[in-house]
Amino acid sequence: MPRRPDEPVPGGLQIAQFLWLLAGVLFLGFGGFLIYEHIDDASLNFGAVALALFFAAAGCACGVLGYRLFMGQRSARANLTWLGVITAVPLLMRFGRYSLLAAIVMFCVALMWIPSSNRYFKIVSPKPAKRKR
């Protein structure tokens, strides 16, 4: 089982780690509430089910990748950046009620790429050396 690095984690990255786990819970909660909202109707429409599945997948991915970020894996930071951009930009542009969640996700992405976080990942999870051809 992987261990958390002994290197002290910068404050911004600690906040991002916590907020990614919170975002995962919020995604799952919004997906569940969306199904609950539409369960009273005679039938669930395709859009509500698709959005609930999207929220469930994003919530699970945020949880797993947030844990990997907590363990100091550089690849988790890259995957969370893509996940954040792919999920937050459409939510920020279109859905008014989910814009707070999108703002949290975009704030997390920004916190993962500040200079102190970059230094932390260079120490904890350095890039492999390039091979000479």
C-alpha cells in the first residue's frame, strides 16, 4: 500500500486536496438529488438520468483521484486538472445551480498549479529522466 510522503505539503495543496474530496461528495449529492427531484414524475427523462450518471462518475473520479493526490502522485494532479476543466467549464457556462460546484473545482485546479505545489511535486514525484536516443 502506498505511503504518504514525508515532505511537508504546502497549504494551498492541502486545501486543494480537501476541496477535491468535498467536490466528489457534492457531485454524488447533486446526482442523487437530481434523481430524487425527478422520481415524482411518471418517468425519468433521459437528460436527468444522463446528468445524474455524469455527476456520479465525476464524484467517484474526484474521490479516487483526490486520494491519489493526497498520496503525492503527480499523475493524479494531471488527471484532476483534465477532470476539472472537462466538468467545470460546461457547468459554469450553462447550469446556474451547479456554478458553485464548478467554482470550487476551478479553484482546486488553480491551487494545484501554484509555484509551491509545483516545487512539492518536483521533490515528491519527479518526472522520469529522458532517455537519450
